[in-house]
Amino acid sequence: MRHAWLTTLLVCSTLLSPSSWARVIRVGVGGDVSRISDAAQLAKDGDIVEIAGGEWHGDVALWSQRQLTIRGIGRRPVLVADGKSAEGKAIWVIRNGDFLIENIEFRGARVADGNGAGIRFEGGRLLIRNCAFLDNQMGVLTSNDEKAELVIESSLFAEAVKQEQPLSHLLYAGRIASLKVSGSRFHSGHIGHLIKSRARGTDLRYNLIYDGAAGRASYEVDLPNGGEAILIGNVIGQSSTTANPVVIAYGAEGESWPRNRLVLSHNTLISEGMQPAWFIRAWRQRLPAGTQVHTLNNLFSGVGLFNYGLSGIQVGNYPLWHGAFAGVEVLDFRPNGASWLRGVVGKPSIEGQDVSPGAEFALPLGLRNLTDVELLMPGAMQ
């Protein structure tokens, strides 16, 4: 009898779980509604909104639910702002909830204050997966809610708007709890930064943050308020027409968090210009005393300084000539003919924390898990 009672309880729990009773709202020809904005009004907590492929012009939306999944079906639907915005902020505004958004493209956001975003994220938790943000004043822009969490996976950010005030950033996280980005690509910035994060915790892994020939970004990664930041397995590259020689900036604006530490492990850092680059710059005078910057097993390529008075552990970092990559023009950053690098570095750790690469970026988006790599090479590509 006891086993029968447990079985009945498990069956009832399954039947009552959110996934079992979630309503699906289909948007498009023959669907439940014909406009995305209508779905935003109709959807209730726990629903799933499915958007048909094709272009959606001027169909902006405010999403105020507490929990929602929104996804494109089939070929990625493209949301074109066409001069419209939700609340004068973005194509989509996410108010405050637990959201999953996947397989959607956001394009052409423009608003009067120059901060028009593909998505304005104001609170809660947001997971963005397999999305694209192109030709927006800001790709994704967050609030300064110190409890908010933003996770981005396998997504594209590119084609920054050519404006100088305010600066156009492909991704701008305010003073939120955490930003995590993996398997994503950033390129073609303009004056602003490819990634700017004021978050308490910033975690960037296995991304291609490479501005490219068409780009003119300033910093590739800007962490102006310090915080606990970890960068593992990224290719981070500055173009020859960069607006600033610093590739990774840490603490430039002060106002730091209670805990501050920067760890870079197994990244490949590139400068393509003749102007000397500053691959990593930490503004020590604006950070609390004792702030540590640790660099382990990184490759750096191009004219410039890699370690300039950084405090912390600096080990296993090697220069590599630009021609040693397998094919920069096709975004292949594997060291070619550099087998001597295999095994010259050990397994990296900081204060007992393993900071070895577990994957690497894989074109066009996403990552490839690393298995059975006994002897590591420095840099992002194993």
C-alpha cells in the first residue's frame, strides 16, 4: 500500500508541474494571435509564447509576467523596430520575472535618448539563448537592480550604431548581481565597447569577442566597477582601427564592489594595429587596496604590453606572432605550427579554484566541449 500511495503522489505531482499545464500561445498566421504585442497582453505566468518565422515590423512589447518562455519557431523570426519602441526604451522590455528567450533576432532599435535596446532587462532572471542583436543603439541593456541575473548563451551581437553620444555598446550590464556569457560572438563595434559590465559578478567563457576589420570599438571588455570577474577560454581581439588601445579594462570608473578580483585563464588576446596595445589595464588607484588580477596560460598577439604592474599571479602567458594562427581571415585562431606550446603550461587554479578550460568557442555560435586533453596549450583554442 505504501508503494502504491507513493506512486499516486508522484503521478499527481507530474500532472500538476508547471511544464505539464503550460499554455502555448502561437503568434502568426493561423495562430492564436497575429501580433507579438497581443501575445504580451494575453500571456499568463508559466505560458510559452511561440513566434513564427519571418519579419515583424514595429511590433514592440512590454513583458510583465513573472515567469515566461518566448521562442522563435523554425527559421529565426526577425523583429525590426522601424522607429517603434516599448516605453521609449527597447523593442522588448522585460519588467521583472524569470524569462527564457530563444531563437529571436532584434534589429534596428532607436530611441530619443540614444539608448534604444533590442532588449531592456529591468529585473529578475533572464536567459537569452541562440538570439541575435544587430544594428541597435544597445544590444541588451539592463537596469541597476542588484538582484538581477542575466545569462546569455550562443548568441550574436554586432553592427553597433555609429553614434558617439551616448556610446553604443553591444552588451551593457548595469550594477546587477551577475552576468554570464558563453558560446557567443561580438563584432563590429563603434566607439563604444563590445561588452560593458558593472555587475557584481561577471563570467565570460568560450566567446569570440573579436571586433574584426569593420569594427572600431574602444574596449573589447570593460569592467568599470571591478567586481569578481572571470574570463576563461575567450578569443578577445582589437581591430587596427580601434578607438582605444586597451583591450580589457578593469576598474576604470571606481565605485567598486565589496569583493574585487579579476581572473584571466586560457584566453587569446589580439591587437591588430600598429599602435601599441594595453592588453589588460587595471586602474589600481581606483580599486580597493589588495585587489588581485591573476593571468594564467593566456596567449597574446600583436604590438603592446600584456603585464604592466598587475598585482597577483602571472604565469604561463606567452606571446604569439600573428601569422601563427591557422586562419584569422576565417576566424580560426588555433595556433598553427606551434606544437611546442603543447604541455608548456600546467593546469591552472586560483585559491583552490580550477580555472581550466572545459570547452572552446565553435563557429558560427556555441561551444565545443573539450575531452581527454591531457596536455594543455596556453590560449583559448586547444
